[in-house]
Amino acid sequence: MNFATLLIGITVGLPLALLLACFFAPLRKKMLGILPYAPIPAVFTAILSVDAPALILGSPRVPVAFSLDLAGAILLGASAILWIASACYAQKSLPSTVNPERFSVCWLMTLAGCMGVYLAADMVSFYGLLALLSVGASSLVMIENSARSQSVAMIYLGIALFAETFLLLAFVLLASITSEHSLWIHDASLALADSSQRDLIIALLLIGFGIKAGLVPTHFFMPKAYSVSILPVAAVLSGAVIKASVLGLIRFLPHQLALPDWGMALAAIGLFGALYGVAIGLTQKDPKTILAYSSVSQMGFIIAILGMGLMVADDGARLAAAFYAARHVVAKGGLFLAIGVIVATGQRRYWFVLTPVILIALSFAGLPLTGGDLAKAVTKDFMGDGFAYTVATLSSVASTLLMLHFIRQLKTMFATTPDAQALLSQSSAWLGLALSCILLPAGLIAHSSNHELLKALEAYKLWAGLWPILAGISIASVLWLIPIRLPTIKAGDIGQAVLQASTKPATAISSRAAKLDTALGHWPIAAMTLFAVVLLFGLTLMYGQ
């Protein structure tokens, strides 16, 4: 085993080892201070372990394998930076309602699942660690243990398990079509291209990963979850956790094969979500909810990139999507942490805080000379010059509107004490992410051997990135001068409406089911039911022969 492969093992193993250490109370009490160190190996793994020999545990028949490709490395490195910054932020800023020991356990569950999914090379490991990620993330959502957070966490977990049901079916079918029923993800993706069950499996993959990615109309769990979560949790959920779905689509879909119908459908759903997220986000007042709808929009755009590449079998779309997603990881995480910094900052210092926030926010629209601009440049070729490009440009204008709306709401949240300032751990964490928004994309392009990325940078035009932002600022100025009363839409929009409409019928069904359960629980009825089942089973065996 070489050093690069060993790093892969440490990246997966360290969070799991720390999680096991939490069984011992003395270690569990000190775990909050150790959390920032757990993702550090992932940074080195992302740099040194790309295409290294896989780490294989278990039997060759059912391997537990971990490896790292370039797309995974891009996302792993960005996510590790976010996990480190968010853990540093959490150390000194946990609300009094949060138990530090319980928080540490849930945090490590989520971190272990996240790092493991990024590195998993076989379907069994991928699915198991994805389940661990879902349970850990839902536990973090309800970490304050309030009635509202518990309710939202149950929705979050229910949606996650629902999505994983489709993925489990897809993985079983993938294993059945591979040579010798291989469980390797790479083998499954290659076999999928020539399979007679290709359309069914792709549909299951898109539904499963699409739900987890928050594609409209299954996005409603995101605004609700992010709005009730404490800030470091919201940062990792919106940045690192949700990107597992992007990596799943990158690795499982047969990008080597042109699938125009599936690609067009994926691009259309993604671009619709990019505009829909902005439209609903403009009706919100809570900054965390606004950022949640921004994530709905950005995830839609990332999925659209993959769809456009799938239409023409352009394998470069996978790297472009990973690059754009990595920039979103650090930028969105930085904005969530900035909310806490601004709340703790007085008005005499607020411009020192607000200026970087404005730059990060406008980078989502492609502000020139920011990471967002580089990300837009990388993805431009995949959007073409037709309708998709027009929608993508409108998305930039709309993102400007949404981010200006976010900044406007944020300006009312400063501390009442003029000289107040945030804790050093809070300020340093979010400033680190702010710098990463520029340095990470620039560094990836500067050291990339991928010609498409370099070509995209050469084709960069200052005006092409600037005019959508200027248009968005102009529209926002007009809207502020001529106040327009927007409708009030609750966080969760579609899902909230469905839940409200189904509450009474669900309550009635639940009541009847409870009465039936009570009735069947009486001994005479239960005994007769058991006798009938045994008799039916016996008759089936008799006549079946």
C-alpha cells in the first residue's frame, strides 16, 4: 500500500474512529475541540491521491473499496475546507440549547458518511455510507431538540430514505447487469451503457439522486431544514452534504454515451429549478431560507450542466459540474457563516464584514474576477448559444436579484452595540471560506491539465460576466424605488402546501388504523387471524406442488 492509498484510508477511517471513541464518556466530552482536525486528511488526499490505487478491504467478491478520481478530488477538497471552517465556527458558538456531546456524535456521523461517499468505489460502501450520511444529517437538523426542528428532521429523513429506496433498486439492477455481478461503480457505469434495462435504471438513478439534490418539485425539504438548523450545520448541509448527489450522478450515469432524450430532460428540469428557486427565494425574509432557495437554484444549474453533457456524450461536463459545485460548496458555506458574524457585529464595523459578503454573494451571478466568474466561464461551452444559454443568462440576472435581496435582509441584523464584534473563531472561519471562494477556483484552473478549463479561461470576457449583474442591480433598484408587494410563501412552498392539504386525511387514516390495530390486538381476533394466515400458507404450499 503506497502513501496515496493510505491517505484515502485515513480520510475515511479517522472520522469513523473518532465516532467510535465517542462511546467513552471522557473522550466524548473533549470531542468538540477535536472536530476541526477530523477533515484535515481529506485536504491532502484531494491533492495527492487522485487516481491512486484503490484501497480494497474484504473479499474480492464483495469488496469494500475506496478510490478517488479527479471530479471526486475537486469536491472532496472543497468540502474538507468547509467542514474544517464550520467545525471551528461551531466550537465557540453552539447555542445553549445544544448538547456539545450529542452535537459531536451527530457531526462525526455526517462527516464520516460524507467523506466515505466521496471516496466509495463500490455500490455497497456507497449505499451504506450514504445512509449514514442521511441519518447523521437529519440528527444535526434536530440538534436543538425543539418541536419544530424535530418535525423538520423527520421530513428530511423521510425524504432521504424515500430517495434511497430508488437508489437501492437501481444498484440491485446495476449489479445484475455487470460482468460476474460486479459491485464496482466503474463497472456498473460501463455496463449500463449497453444494458437492455438502461432506461429503467437511469430513471431510478435520476429520481433518487434528483430528490437528494433538491430538484424541483422535491426540493421543499431544503428550505425547511436549513431555516431550523444552527448556522454551522446549515453551512455543511447546503455545501458538502448535498453534493453527494452530484457526485453520484457524475459516477453512475453513462457519460460516455450520448443520451439526448435523458440529457434534455435533465437539463430542462435543472434550468427550470434554477429560475424557480430564485422566484420563491425573493418572497422570503429569513436570510437562511433565502440562501436555501439559492441552493435550489444553484443545484438546478449544476444538474443542467450534466444534462447538457449527457445529450452529446461530452465527458468534460462531469469536471465542469464538479468545478462549479466545488465553488458553490465554499461560497454558500461562507454566506451561512457570515450571518452569524454579522449578527455579532456592530454598525461601526459592519462594512468590514458586509463588503466580503457582497462579493461572495454576487459571485453566484458570475461577478468578474471572482470564483463564480471562473465557474461560469468553465460551464459556458456546455450551455451553447441557444435557448439553454439564454436561460442560463437569465439565471445570472435572477441570482443577482436574489443575492441583493439577501444582502438587504442581512443589513437589518447587526448587533445593537455599535462596537460589537464577532468572536475570532467565527470571523476567521468565514473569512477563510471567503478567501477560498477566490483562491480555490483560481488554483484549480491554474494547475489543471484539462484543456477545456484552460480554454474557458482564455475565452473570458469582462463584459459578458458584468452585464447580467448590472441588469440585476438595475431591476432591483427599480423594485426598491417602486415597492411591489410580493406574495407571502411559506418555506417549503410546494411541500408545505401538500402537507397542509394532507393533514386532515392523514389524521383520519391514522385514527382508523389505530382503532383497527387495537381491535386486531384482542386475543380471539389475533388468534383467528394467525390461524387463517397459517392455513392459507399451507394451502399455497400444497397446491403449489
